[in-house]
Amino acid sequence: MPDVDEEGVVLLEGLGERAQQIGRDLGDVTADPADEVDVLLLPHRMVGGCPVREVGVGDEAELLEQLQRPVDRGDVHTGSRLGYRGVHLIRGGVAEGVDRLQHQLALRGEAKPAGAELIGQRRREHEIDTRPTRVPRVPEQRVVALLGVGVVPADAPILRADDLGAIRGDGIFETMHVRAGRAWLLDEHLARMTRSAARMDLALPPRPALADLASQALAVWPAGIEGALRIVCTRGPEDAVDPPVTVFATIAAIGDPLRRARRDGIAVVTATLGIPSAMRRAAPWLLGGAKTVSYAVNMASQRWARSVGADDVLWVSTDGFALEAPTSTLVWLDGSTLCTVPAEPTGILAGTTTRWLLVHAGEFGWHTDERMVTPNELAGVDGAWFLSSARGIAALRTLDGVEMPFSAEMTGRIRARLGYP
Ligand code: PLP
């Protein structure tokens, strides 16, 4: 047992075999103003040689008292991964830690455990209920996990109101396909996220930490349900000096419209993106190739498509080339060559699904190529599809109202090879 007195301590758990469970439910954590903080999360923190996840104390003074001795003895130190979301134990004060904590633990309200074992509960009257409560796994088809904390109730607030991700769209994300309880192409997505972070000067936590976060979320997701796993990293609070990034993961079920589109295809309309195809390469501030959370234009494009009776948009450059869709990559078959738009010179997002298909195109007897194409030229190809992690595949049935060549059999074969139901 660490050198933190048990008296006054609500939760003090070793990470051992319960590591997966601790932190899945933060309904028992209150986040009060800084001077009233009464529960600290200490992810990956070692105290007295033992890993400590949570220390709850009555108030800040008590917190200092509780932690003073181990700090004095010098046996408080960080565990394997800490920094971006750790609470700094500064001898003589925890001002920075508490400030960060406010950001980390904007988790208020009543306990609404989702897929978790409740390991203790702090009530408003400061009574402690330690009766273990079993709750059903994932009562709703949505999982939310916070880096350094674990799975939290799906409706728990986890962003500060001034998080730059929320107020400026200043952050990045990845969406992965969840199949059989696993994230497909996780490594490839984390690699792209690293590239996005570099383009944004964003201090993305190390890949193993992100992979852990994904595992924590996936651990409570029902393996039989097809889902989309998002990992999001925002720049953090606006007013903090050197703010810690905010990193969380969500999993949600794939909706019926996307699944239907895999079989039925979609009606697509072209829409200008308002820039020449080579513009983003020359203007790095346009963040070509980065998957940022600034998707308002992408979503507006799709709303506009629906307003004119279509399902999705194909963005076109001002010099007349097809680029990509707001959430998908364009691929087309020209004879026996499977083609896509080159990502580097155009600044489109390099699609992981498309990359995977191109690597496996030989199995279909196809060559591959990256080339520019105009919407007019697309009318004469042997098939065109939108690909993305959540969508899988959707054939373009019409482009600007003109019918496209469509083979349900070929689309089905590609879909099956990509592993989508
Ligand atoms: N292009 C854009 C703009 C996207 O947002 C996405 C996916 O979200 C894609 C392409 C397809 O990328 P991936 O296959 O990696 O999901």
C-alpha cells in the first residue's frame, strides 16, 4: 500500500489486474472549482512504489497533506507515460496540477455508468458508497474514452468550453472501422494522425498511448457490432500556457444509410472546392493532407448535396479536376487499371482504405495508377467508387444526374475483400 493515508482517501487503486476496469466509470468523480477539487486522477503515477490511479481527498489542503510525505521521501515519480495529462505533484503546491485537473475532469453530474463496474461513489453529501455495482456492458451503442482516464459515461462532458478544438476547429482526428471488436488498419491511421499533428504543430501523445486509448474503448464495445472508432486530439484550452492537448476516443455504430449505400450505390454531384488543384501544395497553411476537425465545409457540402437530391459531393478544383469527397476518396476503374487521385500534389487526404485496396488490386487482376481526372472523363470509366473507413465502399450510380457504369457484382467483390458487411 502506498504511503498515502487511507483515511480520507476515497479511491486508491493499484493498476494490477484491474487496470482495464479502473477509470471506466467516472460518474463518481466530481469536478468542482479548483479550490474545491476533491478527487484527483493520477494516471500512471507511482506512489511508494505502487501504481496509483485515483486518489480522492476532502479538499486541496488535505490533498497536500496526503501527498506531502511521499513527495518528501522522493518516492513520487511518473510512471511510464505521463506529462500531457498528468497531475503535477509540486512540492508546496499543486496549483498547476489543479488547474490542469479542472480541464481534465470536467465530469459532472450523476453517475451514469456505461459498460463499467462501479468501484466507488462519492456523493454530494460526501458519503462513500463502495458497494460494487455490476451494470450491463454498453447499454447504448456509443463508447467514450478519455486519454489517461479510460472509458467514461457516453454523455460525460470531457472538453472545456474554451478548448481550441471546440472554438477554432483546432485539432485532428482519425476514424477507423471497427470489425470483430478490433480497429481495422489502426497502425496506418495512427501514422496518418502523426503526420496530421506534424502539419499542425500539435503535441500528439505517443502512438502507444493512443493505441491504449483505442483498446480501452474497444474493450467495452460489443464485438458483433460494426462500428466507427474516432480518436480526436484537440489543442486544449485557449487561455492555458502550454495547454495539454485533449485526447479522446469514441465508438459509435455504423448507421443504416452507409450500409445500404454499400449495396445500392449513391447519387453524386460535383461541387467546386474553390481552389486550384496545386494550391495546397504551395500553401501549407491550408493544411492539405491533414485530417483536421475543421469539417464544417465538408458537412456543408454534403448538406448541399442532399438539398439538391443527391447523396454526396465530388469536390472539383477550379482548374477542373476531381479531387475527393468530403469524407471519402475517389477510385475508378479504367480498363484493368484501378486509379485514384494523387494525394501529395493535390493536398487531398491520403485515404487508408484506398491505399489498402490499391495494394491488393493485383488480386483482382488490376494494375494501379494515381492520376488526375476530370468529371467528364469519369463518365467514360468502367466504374467509380467512394471509399472510406466508416463507409467502406459506395459505387457512384450517377454523377451530376448522368448514369455511371455500375456492377453490383464487382462492387460486392471489392466490398467483401475490404472486409465490410
Ligand atoms: N477524404 C476525406 C476528406 C476524408 O475525410 C476521408 C475519411 O474520413 C477520406 C478521404 C477517406 O479516408 P480513409 O479511407 O482513411 O477513411
